[in-house]
Amino acid sequence: MRRAAALLVSTVLLLAAAPAPVPRWDAPGAGNPLLPGYFADPSIVRDRGRWYVFATIDPWGDDRLGLWTSDNGRDWRFSMPDWPTKAAATSPTSGDSKVWAPSVVKAGNGRWYMYVSVGSEVWVGTAPSPAGPWRDANGGRPLIAKGFAPAYHMIDAEAFIDDDGQAYLYWGSGWNWTNGHCFAVKLKPDMVTFDGAPRDVTPPGYFEAPFMVKQGSRYLLTYSDGKTTEDTYKVRYAVGDTPFGPFREGANSPILSTDAKRGVVSPGHHAIFRSHGRSYILYHRQGLPFSPSGDQVLRQVAVDPLTIRDDGRIDRVAPGHSAAVAGFGPHRTVGLRWRAGGQGRDALHGPERAADDNYATAWAPASNAPLLVADMGRVRRVSGSAVRMAFAHRNYALSVDASQDAKTWRTVATLPAASGSPIELRHPVTARYLRLRVPSDAAVWEWTLR
């Protein structure tokens, strides 16, 4: 009896010591990525009960920004603000770079301000709410022109408002993935005019994407270094006694790095926000499966808890796939359950991926069979579809067919050129089977039936 008890105790101890299984990035129901699509450089704010995420559209930006809105932090809807655009925010020195890296804040005057990179210059806009309408706030000129410091990249501007209401702006990067520099300046109450000369406040290991937070009397400048197209991109932080530093690198820096075992590659260019009294880091990481080709990059937005200690120390982040944020809904709103049929491009992009409630995985059809079949198990009433395509800003020709027996089909909805996320198709019909037709080069994150 004693021997059996000893064996039981030792077995329990072994089980307790065993490492926890690593969560799979392609498992059904994952909360990360937070958004369905390829986006980077996120900025997040909350206004009147609604969440707003502004972000760069991948690959490498677009002529407009992406804006995602949600009332529950789980179900997000895509749009593109009327400002900034590449056409409206350009100067003789701006170059051909696209619209990147928005930072959105609410100022003491009650208005909202956006600092955004367009053509390697920083522009500023304003709006009465995050929903817009957004308009240029600096007379059609860049706030920070390329010529301010030609040896460095004038991008990634981020505003910070101190406890006393004083606003500051931080920005700067390097060329060719090296020699990043960070500049900072105090802003006047109009949020546009500089109050004094900009200063070089570059902390150790800095490349780009500054984001300032304050803990007690300490100023924590967080930022990225490395190369986003590889697995070296990461988030560091430095501590200073004033908004201008001088800054010394934090004890646990870097706080967010590649974790290949967890399926997290090249995390960075982040924002820090609070929800229900807790801190979180919103950031982009490489879309999976990670297979870079040259400088092509497809990134996705994720969120994880962040702990900032009273002494200004930031704990290292354990990046994951749950996206568990206090105040966000426990899960996305889902529709009718269905079993997938059809062909996928390969095993990783099979038809079941369009029904796994995971924005890291997508159905990509075989080139000769761009058809996805939903079997609902029995004949039932379906009012419509919500389709989340791979690229929310692109146009797609979509149609839905219905059948009782998967042999005889009739078309119940057609959209010749639709964009957005989700794309809504209305088709009140009673059927057991539905069939989604997409372009042969398209992919679908999720197909939700209502």
C-alpha cells in the first residue's frame, strides 16, 4: 500500500512538473489575430462605448488607412477613412511611400488628432470623433517634412499626453533597417504647433515605432528594433525621469520577441492601452505560415496582456492566441454551424478553415475549384452570409448557391464587385446546402451563416 501511494505521489509530481502544451496557432476558436486580414502599426482608442483600431494596410501600405470598429472588441467591421489619402496628403518631397502608421489621440480641447506617415513624412489631421470626418489640420502641408533630418526616416509619429494635459510627439526611424533615431517635441494646445525645438532622445537599441507611457513619475519609452520582414523584430523599452529622457534601457528589455514555438514571429510596432483597469499591448506580427519572400510582408494584429510594475519595470510578454482582454466579449458572434466541403489549395488551406473561427487560417481554393460547400446537417432557414475575405480593401465577385441535395443548385445571391469585412450577402432561403463561389485566386478567413 505504501509503495502504491509513493508511486502515485511521484506520478503526480511528474505530471505537475511537465511543461504545459504549447497552444497551436492554427487551432479552432483562436482569438489572435484580433482582426481578419493583413494589417500593421495599429493604434487603438475607445469612444462612447466603441473600439477603434486604425492600421496600415499590408503589404507595405495603401493609398488609404484601414479602420476597424467594434462594440464588443470581438466582432470588427472594416472601413477606410476619407483622410488621409496618398493623393490628399502629399508634398513635393514626400516620395512614393504609402500611408502608414497612424497614431490617434484625444486632446484637451475635446477634438481627436491623427499623426500619420505619408510618403516618408508626418502629417496631422483632426476630427470631432474617431469615426470622423477626418480632415487635414496643417494647411495641406506635412507637419514633419522629409528634409527635417534627411539622414533618418521621418515616420512613425506617436502622440503622448502627460498627466497635466501637456502633449508631446515622438517619431523617427532609420534607413535600410539600420541607424534608427527618435525625436521628440512638446506640442502647443492646438496639437499642431511645436513648442520649442525637437530633440534627439534616441534610447539604446532603438529603430522605430516609439510609444510613450507613464508609470508614477517615470516615463517609459517603448519602441521596436530589428527587421519586420525577418524574425528579428521586437519591442524594447527605456526609462526616463522626464518626457525627453535621458533614457536608460529597462531591466527586462526586450519585452516582446519572436517565439517560434508559439507561432509568433517578428512582433512589434505596438500600442499600449487599458481596459477595465488592466494594460494590454496591441501589435503586429507576421502572418502565418511564415514564409517571407524578399521584402514582401504580410502582418496581422494581435493583443496580449501587459504588466507594468509600480517601479517602472515592464514584465516580458508571453505572446499567445487567446486575445483575452477584460471588457472584450468572450467570443465572436458566430452563426449557424456547418460542415465544410470542397477543395483547398493544400492541407493548411482546406475548406474547414473557413469555419474554424480563427483569423490565422483561411480557405484558399484549388485553382480549378473555387467553390466552398456548407452542409448544415439538415434543411433549415438561412437569412444571409457574412464573408471575411483575405484582403478587406479589395473587390471580389461573390455568389451563393443553395441546394436541398447537393446536386441541384440555384443561385440565391450575387455581388459582382464587393469589398469590406464582413461582406454581407442577403439570401433568405430554406436549404440544407449552400455553396460560396469566389475568384480562383481569393481566400476566405471565415464564412458565417445567419
